[in-house]
Amino acid sequence: MKEFQKSNELVEFWQWPANDKTDDLTHRVMQIIEDVRVRKDSALIDYTKKFDGVDIRKFRVEHSAIEKAKNQLDRDFAEIVKNAAENIRRFHSRQIPESWLEKSKNGVTLGQKFTPIESAGIYVPGGRAAYPSTLIMNCVPAQLAGVPRIAVVSPPCQNGEMNPLILGCAGLMEIDEVYCIGGAQAIAALAYGTESVKPVAMITGPGNKYVNEAKRQVFGKVGIDMPAGPTELVIFTDGSVSMEYIIWDLIAQAEHDPDAKTALISTSRNFNNDVMSNIEKFAKSSPRIKIIEKSIGKNSAVITVKSINEGIDLINKLAPEHLEILTENPENISKKIKNAGTMFLGAYTPAAVGGYWAGPNHTLPTSGAARFASPLSVMNFMKFSSIVKFGKDALKDAMHSIITFAGSEGLFAHAKSIEVRNV
């Protein structure tokens, strides 16, 4: 872990690089997207051989295979998945907007009509680890929004088949359109379509740097949830919570990826010293020790602040994806946090609670994007149209103002379109 003395040094460390993007990465992904756009399934076959090492000719998974995977799930695990999905569904159901119309006395009708997007593609990572939780977190809000077509893509395993946990959970979520494709080529297929894959209107879900760069490049052709950088966790403590809790929360975040970022902000230097002295010893018991060592060694930071308020100011500058507030009065501190993806309050709310069970979405803004972005929600899968209706009297009342406004911009025909109505 790197220890910092000044807040601005930690902010610079945390925010650089904002993403792992190079000109070479941009060019390589651009080539993949263009190749899939032109050669379609043939390109998917070639890239799957090249990057995944398997020869797949039929990318869509048969309904019977989805059902088989669902039925082969451990019964206890399947029940846990169903209960987790219900928690997520309960939370996200409060996000569903209502269309509205408002009529005024002079004959003006204004409103908003909310509609679901027509189709969504959900990317579920399957590289270093399989994440059925990501499938659920993306599917539930899409289903609540009323998206009529949801397609799931995920990379193949070494045997050429999709990870059985992901496939089985797709069955539990009643998703029948599943493709065994990964990487930038999967994003290209969802955006532009191939002989096997119909294009979608929105792509969501996290992935590696190639997937994220591909999402960035196809944005505009399709919608995307958000650009995603390495996963992040900031823990803020006053030393009142068990050191063991905090160490394991840091390790839990680090085991995601060698590029995962973690930071400990504390008002107690002695507490920070204890954590730094013991974290490697704790991590040695993890089967993902190699990933953790790289993450902790390269991307983990610790700083001692003079006061709670200084810590709050620092957190708002970092705008972390995950924020654990492990202090005596976490609710009071949370009221002053402006920038964070999800806040986890108190000693018994580690980030893993939100990752799997609590209900809020675990697809969150990273790389400081919490300054302007929000977690994945039902609204990512909906859009609204504005509604305007003027009656004759209403147009008469507004006629002079509109004509004058149009004239100030030199738009003669705009003014004339009002004038010819002769109200």
C-alpha cells in the first residue's frame, strides 16, 4: 500500500490514469468493430478462435441448453439467486417513472411519455471469474422497464461453452436470447448485428479494457450505460471498527482485478499503520493471492486525515465507485457526501452486501464519474418523449413572443410558420 501525506497527492494517484486507453488499444478495437460490421459471423468465428482459443460456429445458445443449465444449478444456490433478484427488483421498482399530461386553462397541454427502449444487450464478463450477479443486476432493471427484447452475451469457457452459472442464471431470469461471444467483437455484434445476432438499442454491463473501449466507440450507434474503469473502493474510518473487517474489505475489492483500486482514509495514523502491517499476512490465505498482491502493491493507498471534515472533502474529490463509511455516526457523514456510486454505512455493511444481495445496483460509475453519473437503474432502459399541444387561443397568446424570438435569431420561416396560422 502506498501511504500519502497530502490529500492532493492521493487525488492525483486515484484519478490517473482515468482509463487504461492508448492509441494502440483504440486502433485495435476500431479494427475489430469494423471487421465484425463487414464480415459479421465470419469475423466472430475468427476472433473467438484467436482470443478465446475455441472454434464456435453457432453462437446463440439453444433454449434446451439454457433450461438444462438452470435445472443443474445447485438448489440452494438457485434459491439464493431468486431471493437476491427479488431484493434487486424491490429496490429498482421504486425507480419506475410515470407518464404525465398537464392541461392549462388557456388550452396548452404539456407532458412526458415514458417508453422502454426496444432492445438491450447485456455483457456479462467471463474471463478471470464468472459473474452471475452482473447478469441479475442488469436484467432486473431492464425487465422492470419493460424492455421487450433482452440479449445476453458472455465469453466461452475453454470447452467452448458458456459458463454454466451464467447460463443457468439466465434461465432463472427467463432470458432466452443468449450468445456465447465475448470481447470487443461481442459489443460490435450487438451494435451492428450479424447473421446470428440482431442489433440492439442499448448495451450495458462491465468488461475488460477492450470491451469498455468498444462500448465507447459504438456509442451513438447504440446507447451505453457508462464508460467503466477499474473497480474502486474507498474506506473511511475513525478507527472505531475492527481492523480485521477493514482489511478483508480491502482484500475483497483487490481480488477483482490487478487494476482494482482501494484506498483507506482514517483519522488514526496508528490504525492505518496496523492495517499496512497486517494486510499482506491476511491476503496470503486467499486463493486469488497473485491478483491481490498486484492490486494492493500497485493501486492501493492509505492516508491519515486530521479531521472527519477533511476526510469528507477528500472523498468528494475522489468520487469513488464504492464508499464504506465505518465510523461511529455513518449516517451523519453520508449526508455530506456528494460524490459516490454507493455508500455502505456501518461496520456490518461491507461492499459485498451491495454486490450480491441488498438491492441497489452494483453497476456503478468509476474513475471519478460519480461526480456526474449514477448507478445503473430502470431509467437506463427507458426514454421519454415530450408532448406539446397548443389550442388556437394558446397560440394567439404566445404568437408575438414566438415571432419576436424567431426574428432575433434571423429565422424567418420559423416566424412565418406562426404568422400564417392567423390566429
